Amino acid sequence: MSPEAARTSRDHQLLRSAQISCLIFGLGLIVWGLFPAVAHRLTSEEAPSLRLFLANAPTVVLGAAFVALFVWIGRRATWALWTAFGLALLLLANALLVALLAGPHTVPLFPVALSLCTATTTAFAIAHRRIARRTGQPADDRKVAADGG
């Protein structure tokens, strides 16, 4: 395998890992946001109130945003990597701030772990793309294919 092909393969792997972490985080947030309404329905056999849905709407919307970022990262949009990194870092900082102020028992581990994973994978993909751009190397498979390689 040529060094150029190895670089594009590495870029593809990093983009794929960032993309998958966004998808898992997004689907996890959607399920986590809808779970209270489903649990209420199963335990009380009453329809959940609008208040319950509205209380969990930000979680579902954030999950849908990460699923949309999954699609855009697949289309090689650099802004989607930056957006996913920023949102994941913001959610991680928020969880750590809540843990410091209210105690660690108040923060669930699930969003912290997934936001850390998403922030890490998107940071690696961004860093690899920036290094490739600075050294003049192709940053993804489409550039190599366009050059005939």
C-alpha cells in the first residue's frame, strides 16, 4: 500500500468513526428522551402529558441533530465535524459542571461517555484533515479518485 493510499485509508477510518459515534450518540439521546414517556405509558396505562414530552424535547432535538450530523459527515462536510465536536464538547462541559456543582451522583454516565467518545473521534478526524491540508496531501478518497489514483 502506498503512503498516499494509507493516508486516505486513515482519513476514511477517522471519518467513519466520527460518523458512527455521532449516530450512536444521536440515537441514544433520542431513546433516552423518549423513554420517560414510554415508561409512563407502560406503568400507568395513561397517555403521557404534554409536559412530559416538552420536558424531554431538548434531548430528542439534540439527538436528531447528531443523527443529521451523521449524514453530513458522510458527505464529507467539514462544518459538520466542527459542529459535532462543539456540541459534544459543550454537553461534556455541561455534565462536568453539573457534577461539580450538584455532586457526581446527579449526572448519568451514558451521555458523558458518549459525548466524550464523539468529541474525541471528531477531534481526531479534524486534526487529521488539517494536517493533510497543511502538508498538501489528499484528505479523503474522493480527492485521490479525482486525481486518478
